[in-house]
Amino acid sequence: MHPGSSLLHLEQQVAAELAACICCNECLLVCPALDSPIHIRDLNEETMTAGSISEPIARFARSCYQCGVCATARVCPVGLHRDAMMVWLKVRLLRSGRGEKGS
């Protein structure tokens, strides 16, 4: 599989999951990497938007270590995979040159 097709598949998966998100904020409430409050609506919007990623969202994405707590069935009432969404956000940060902590 071509690397570009893998990213396209991930982008499509993330877009579908973001559309299904009910914005309950439960995934963020259990996240051990979240050091300052953000709202799921902002995180969702900045995950897929073509615009820039705000510093609070970028800081959160860089601190996410993909532990999977947010993706457990007991956390998300609709069974979404926030972990895949965070990977996509990390890809966007890397492409913008802001992927490393402190950048």
C-alpha cells in the first residue's frame, strides 16, 4: 500500500468519526495528558480544518502519548477512536513543522 493511500484512509476515518462525535467531552475528562482545559468542539474543529492549530491544541497533541484511555468503550458513549484522531492531528503538526515539544 502506498504511504499516501494510508494517510488518505486515515483522513477519511477521522472525518467520519469527527462527524459522529456528540461533543460530550468524556474523552478529554479521562485524558492523563491534558494539562489545561480545552473543549472537544475546538479539538475536533482544529483536527480537520485547513487553518492553523492553536497553541493549546498543539500542546495537547504533542503531550498525547497514545495511551488509549480515550478510546475505551466505557469512555466514549458512541465508541469513537480518539486515538486515530490524535494521530491525524499529530500528522498535521509534523507537516507544519510544529510536531516537537517546544516548537
